[in-house]
Amino acid sequence: MKKLGFVVNPIAGMGGSVGLKGTDGEEILRKAIELGATPVAPGRAVDFLKNLKPAEEIHLITYPMEMGEYEAKEAGFRPTVIGKISKPTTASDTKRAVREMCELGVDLLVFCGGDGTARDVLDAIKPGTPSLGVPAGVKMYSAVFARTPEIAAHVAIRYLKGELPLKEAEVADIDEEAFRAGRLSAKIYGYMLIPYEPKLVQSSKIPTPSSESELKNQMDIARWVVENMDEDVIYILGPGTTVAVIAKVLNIDKTILGVDLVKGRKLLLKDANEKQILDAVRGRKAKIILSPLGGLGSLLGRGNQQISPKVIKAVGKENIIVVATKRKLRELPFGCLWVDTGDKELDDEFHGYMRVIVGYGEEELIKVM
């Protein structure tokens, strides 16, 4: 019987929908809760475990209460629960859980969280122990995460059956304080062994400088989008440099890594969270302008959780405008985009092809996985 160690960071991802871009640090967590943030990781952990449950002969080892026990029992497991946790849980709990599970000789260590959780696992994991991340954070620039909780279960099962090899994958993270101030500062902290299935595990995302041709391409896209804007429509501008150039053409001071609302070519709301967006678009015409995360190909669910399933349903999938430079599309893993909103039914609606604006009056059809 294969041993699978499972650790949940219960606070991971709470800063996303409320626009805080992470939950590293007690002060930010308190602020997230004050803004109405609710736990994300437990639900995604349950999704992973429910998809893992049909597999035979898995001995699930987890940590107490919200660090895995509750989620495992909800999914129908009878796990072996080890260790103790503090209240509230901390990075030390995650590291201790990883060390204790490695001492028990787990065949695979699965953790549910974001880049900060991945760094904690990296600090504690026994060399040679395979691991895999279930995505539940805000940023997730590391290459140790499966694309969705459901896919993570599929990868784990295939690996435990001996059907997948291992590879070293980057653990990367950004400076959250700089991120909240609109500066992207990311670096690689190390490498972990993960089951390798390139179409199912996300690539690493480390920002690269824009070339002169890239900047011109962004400007061509921005001019086309602005010229075709409707004065009566609220435009929800997602994060990213390509969308930021659209704001520049509008002469609007945009938060590059946040979500801003524009109407009549004027700034309506800056660095908006999910609730503010919903309040603003209720009963009004609105469109969402998105650009995929370079290197990852993620359109929704990575760094733009303010544009939540509720927001997408309020605006309408048909009112999403996707923009991307030609270089970014060339560098898409397997030439595809993908989404991970946390709402599987909504994600399934995106499967197929979407039009992407790639220049002045130029569009391409791109597959969405």
C-alpha cells in the first residue's frame, strides 16, 4: 500500500478575492479577514481528495484538523492523523508536518497552498522525497503545482502506479510587499522532485524584460482596444503589462498587478476587490479585459482571483476580451491557454477556442484547455 502524505495550509489564497495579492504575514491575514475573505484551500483540498478517493491501496497520512484531517474525512477517507498544530496555524506547522511525514517514509508528499507553502515544504522535505502542489494560493509562480486540484489527483494516482517519472522543478516566489506596491520581484529558491507530466503540471513563471518589438506590439493592441471601447460599458482591466498599456493609452494610472475599472475612458475604481467589482457592475453593461500569465498560459485563477466566478457570471463569459502579444502566444506551453477559477462547471465552459487580440485589428483563435 502506497503512503501519501497530505498537508493543507488553511489560510492560503485568502488574499486573492479581496485584492491583497497574498496572505504572507499575520497583519495581511487579519486585513484579509476584515475585508471578508473566506478560506480557499480547504475546498480545493477536498476537491483533490475526492478525485483521489477512487484509487485503491492509498494509505493517507495527514495532520490534525484544518491541516488535512477535516478535509480527508469530508472526502470519505479514514486517514492516519499525526502531530499537533498551533492556533492559528503557522509555517512552522507545515514544516513540522513535512518532516514527520518524511520520517514515516511517504511515497509522495502532497501539499495544498501557494508559493509560500511550497517554500516551507522545500525547507523541510527530505532530499529525494517526491512532492506535488495542489494550487490554492494567489500567485503560484512555482513549477511544482498541478494545474487544478482534480489534475493533481490524476497526477498523484499515475505516479503511485509507477506510470510517471520524476523531475526537478523550481520553487519560486515573489516579494509580496513589492507586489502590492505594483513591482514584480521574483526569484527561484530551490528545486523539488515532482511527478512529471508536462501537460498537467504548470511551468515556472519568472518575468522577462520586454523588448522594443514587444512594447510596440503591446501598443498596437492597446490602440485597437481603446478605439473600439463603448462609452456606456464598464471595463474591468485585469493585471499585467499588456493590459497596463491599454490604461496608458487611456491616460489612466493603473495598478499593474491589480484590477481596475474604467468607464467613459475614465478611471472608475482602482485596485478593486471582488465585492467592489460586483457592486460596480450590478445591473450595468460590463466587459473584462484579460491577458494570460506569461510562461504559464493561465487566463484565470493565477494572480487575478478578484475576477472570481461570481464576477465572470455577472459579466458573462461572452464579454471577456483576451489580449496577448505574439511572443507571449508563441511561448505558451503546448500552444494553449487554461483556466482554474475554482468552479469546475465554469472552467468547463471555457474549453474550446477563444479569440485573442494580438495586434492592431489582428486576432488569433487559441485553444483553451
